[in-house]
Amino acid sequence: MASVETAAEHERILREIESTDTNCIGPTLRSVYDGREHGLFMEKLDVRIRNHDREIEKMCNHHFQGFVDSITELLKVRGEAQKLKVRNFKIQFYMQQRNIATTIDKLTYYPALRTLEQLEHTCLPRAGQYRFCSIMAENIPKLRIQIRDTAMTQLRDFLESIRKHSDKIGETAIKQVQMQHIELICEHRAHNGAIVCCHMPREEEEEEEEEEEETGRKMAQDLVDFSPVYRCLHIYTVLGLRDVFENYYRKQRRKQARLVLQPHSNMHETLEGYRQYFNQIVGFFVVEDHVLHTTQGLVNRAYVEELWELALSKLIAALRTHSSYCDNPDLVLDLKNLIVLFADTLQGYGFPVSQLFDMLLEMREQYGEILLKKWNITFRQVLDQDNFSPIPVSTEQEYKHYTSQFPLQDPELDKLPFPKKLPFSEFVPKVYCQLKEFIYACLKYSEDLHLSSTEVDDMIRKSTNVLLTRTLSHCLHYAIKKKNVGLAELVQVIINTTHLEQCCHFLEEFISNITNVPPDTANATKLYGTSTFKDARHAAEEEIYTNLNAKIDQFLQLADYDWMAAGQGGGTLEASDYLVDLIAFLKSTFSVFTNLPGKVAQTACMSACKHISTSLMQLLLDPEVRQISVGALHQLNTDVKECEGFARAGPVAGFQGDTLLLAFSDLRQLLELFTQWDWTTYLADYGKPTCKYLRVSPHTALALLEKMRETSRKNNVFAQFRKTDRDRQKLIDTIIKQLRNLIAQHHA
């Protein structure tokens, strides 16, 4: 029982020790030492201490990484805070200097004015009616006017001076912001382990450092001596004319503002024109901001904001007008960077600049259009200079050169010995590199516009899509539709666009890498490259079919059939010369198609065979040909057999069985019907699915039979009394009637 009570007492004491303030723990400890179980208590205390040590260790381990991160951030902040502290110290120092100078000026004039006032109102009235007193009294107002006029003259000189030097004031203010930007870039690149700390060349950097030595140590407003303003303000205040002075100063500065905001007519021709314009505006507002903060009410916030609103409206209108004349993307990019510097500079003085960044987003549309025009010319030059032949490579170095420009992934090609050929022409790596250059150009404009990574990524992807679907697509169609493009070139276009289509996901990755936005981000814009190259390939395929048929027509124009030719008896007929040449051309052409996708080559071959068959049928049924002999049909039959032999030989791989022969089936059945004179079978089986001459329509048969009847009539003018000829003529007439009945029944 005692041990239980002792344990409970020890637990109570431990809780008191844990919860009691150290200043009040004396009585608790005394009860421990007064107790009998002192050693047992110490053991429990050690156990409790070890438990707390473990809890503390767990908590420390849990928060250790956060602690390290916080210390790292604090170290960064300490550096920035130190810089800020130094800058604030400099600003306070400059302000103290100005205040001292101002006070000295005031003290110089203030005693003179006070002396005049004391003379006029205190001393002279006491001196009595002496003549010198009256003379002095008369001259005191003149002295006041003289002091006032002197101060005003100095003010006018000051206003003229700042009008002339506002360019330099603004230039200094902008350069200070530019140097801060460069410092940030250096810090960022140093943090990322970059070797080069900024875009600026070393020579320009040295020039910047020299100018920083001369003027950069002072703030922009320190280039101006404001003492005439303070002096004149003080004098007019003492004279009771402060309102007059304020109105005069503001009126004159408004006039100067209108002059500053009026751009030169040729400002758009060079970047220097824009730079001078911006420098003058910045210089003007640096002066007004300084006057606002160093005088009590000479200008107020409302007045300065009114001037800034006026400046913004005129500035934005001028920039829209002048930038619209620009067709050089580099100049637009430099102008954008200049506007960003201008905006950041004035934002540092507390002026709202969101409208300027809105205008920069508007200008981005113009920049995009200029880029598209430039790349349109570039793509056309690449196409015009391309030889549309596979690239020969003789060495490993050459091979790596091309594969570094274009992400070719072909293990089989890698294994082949040198020399070897890449499947595509120079057009492919050049276009791929130009696509990346365009993306870089878009990225350059998007920098420093205060946009999120997602917004930048979206803008780049949308611009690239316009380049693909509009510019590059038009250029490809232009190349495909050119008059002098042959079949070999069209085949190479198909191969080229196939490889470009396969590389589109590499472009997706490229954009993601430079914007740090994963390609699978929700709502991310996808590139339309696949559809662009697929459409171009289909256009090239259609052009191949069209060109091939046009070439076939050129051969067919050489066909010169003797439609009244007599039969050859038992002799063997040979294929027409034009057809032999045509078949040779087709064999040569289809040998080039080996690198094409299988379906394209098959479609082209089937299209060619159908076109030949259709053309020969048209020759046979041409209304201009009124008479056809059996001998002419035998010659045409021989030519068709030549075509069928070509089709049976399989000029391109992939056809099943005699599929290609089907292109000539209409012509084959018609010629067999007439050369074998198999009318009994035709008329008996007509309309049945198993009909031998299923593809011969009664209209076609009738048209050709009437041409043969005309021939028969002409030949029988002098042989009309021969029974065999009369019988043949009657047979033809009978068949014609039966064919007409079939046609009538079909219509019924």
C-alpha cells in the first residue's frame, strides 16, 4: 500500500516539476528531499527525462529539413536586406544633403527679406520723418520686386535647363534600373551554376561600369540642382504670392509635358528614336516626383497623377502608331525590352504602368505576325534550295551533325556501314531547326512581361500552331503545287513530312523544357504539327496521283490506232510502241516508290492502271470514231494484254492475288465479248450474278456494235450479193435490236 502511495506521490511531484515555473519549484524539490524514497524518485526522474529527450529528438528530426530551408532562405534574405539597408542609407544621405542645401538657400534669402520687413514695419516708423527714412521706405518694395524677379529669372533658367537635360536625367534613371536587372540576372545564373552571368557583352559591361562611376553613384534626380525652385517658392511664400508661383510652375510644366510627349515623325525608324523619347518622359516625371516629395504642396499627388494619365494616353497612342510601321522582329523585340525598362523605372517611382504591359501584349500579336512573315520567307528559301534527295553521309561526324539537328531514331540505319543515306532531304533538319528558332523568338518576347510560366507556355504553343497550320502548311502546299515538281520530288515530300510528323512530340518536349511547364498539364494547348504534316502528305499523295495520270495522258496522246485495220490472219500482233514506252515509264516510276508508305504506292499503282483502262475505253467509244474493224479490236486487245502483264508482274508490293488486274476487267470483258463474238452467252446470262460479261453494259456494247455495223456496211457495198456477208449484217442488226430491248426493259 505504501509503495503505491509512494509511486502516486512521485508521479504528482514529477507533474509539478513539468508544469511549475522554475521560480516556484523550491517547495516541490524540498518535498522530494524530505521523502524517504529519494533514490527511487531519482530513477523515475531519469526515466521521465529520457522520455522527454526522445520526444525532443523526434520533433527536431521532423522539423530539421524545414529548419535548414528556413536558414537558407534567411541567409538569402539577409543579403538582400543588407543591400536594401545600404540603398536606404544612401537615399537618406542624399536627402539629408538636399535638405541642408535647401536650408542654406533659405537662410541666405530669409534674413534679407526679414530685414526689409523689420525696416519697413518697425525701424523706419520709429526713426521719424527723416528724408533718408522716406527714401528707404520707397525703395523697400522695389527691393522686394528685385528679389522676386531675380528668383523668377533663376526659376526660368531652371525650367529651361531641365527641359534640355530631361533626356540625360531619364537615361540615368533607366540605366539604374537596367543595372538592377543585370544584378538579378547575375544572381539568378550564379544560383543556377551558370558561367556567364548576363547577356551583356564584356565591352558593353565595361562601358556601363565606367558610366556608373561617373553618374550612377548618384540618383537620377541628383543630376539636377533644385535650389532655384526651393528659393523661388520660399520667396513667393514670404511675399504672400505662393498661389501665383504654384500656378505659374504647374502651367509651365504642363507645356513642357506636351512637348516631351510629342514624338518625332521618324521615331519608328531606329531604336535610338524610341530610346530618346522614353528618356525624356522618364526625366520629366523623375523631376516632378522629386518636387512632389521635397516641397510642401508646390505640386500634389492629384496634379502628378493627372499628368501621368495624360502621358500614358499620348504615349500609348504614339507607340501604337509608330510600332505599326515596323516590320523588323528584332527592332520590335528591342522596343519591347525598352518599354519594359521604361515601365519598371517609372513603377519604381510609384507610377501605375499596367496599361503599358497591356499594350505590350497587344504588340505581341503584331510581333507574332512579323515573325510569321519572316519565317514564311525562310521556309520558302529552304524549300527552293532543297534538292529533294536523301542526304548522303560518308562519316560518323557527318551523321552526328544531322542527328544533332533532327531527332532521327532509326536503329537499323545506325547499324548500316558508311557511306549511307538518310531517308529525308536537307529540308527536314533545316525546318526542324527553324521551328525551334521560332519558339525561341516567341520566348524572348514573353520574358519580363510579368506572366506566369503557364501563360508563357500557352502563348508559345498557340504561336507555334499558327506557324505550323498557316505558314508552314502554305509553304508545303506551294512546294507541292509548283509546275516543275516531278514525281520523285513528290515522293521525297511525302517521306520528309512523315519524318517531321514523327518528331512533333520532341517539339512538345522542347517547349516544356524552356517554359518549365509539363506537356501533360491540364488545359495545355497541344501542337497541331501532326495534322499539318499529315495534310501536306495527303496533298502530295493526291498530286502524285494527278501528275502520274497527266504523264500517262502524254503517252496516250501518242496512240494512233488504225480503226479500219484489216485482220492479221494467223499472224502474231505486237503491242503498240506508245504503250510499250508507257509500261517502261511506269516500271521505272514505281521503283522509286519503294520508300513510300505501302498504301500510297498501292493507291498510285491502282490509280494509274484504272486511268489507263478508262482512257483506252474512251478511245474505243469516242464519238469521233464512227467505224471500228475487228482488226482494230485485236490490236487494242493485244495492248490490253500488255497492260495486264504489267499488272500481273506486281510493280509494287502489297497487292493480294490478281487485285491489280481488276482495273482492266471492264475493258477485258468488252474485248473478249467482241473478239470471241460470244453474244449468245451475253444475251442468255445478262442480269445474272454469275454472268461472264457482268461488267459490260448494254449501252457500251450497243455503241461499239453500231460502229462495227457501219464498217460492215461500207465493206459490203460491192459484196452485197455474198451470202456470208449478208448473214453477218443481219446478225449484227438482230443483236442491236436485242440490246435495245434490254435497255428498254432496264428503263421500264
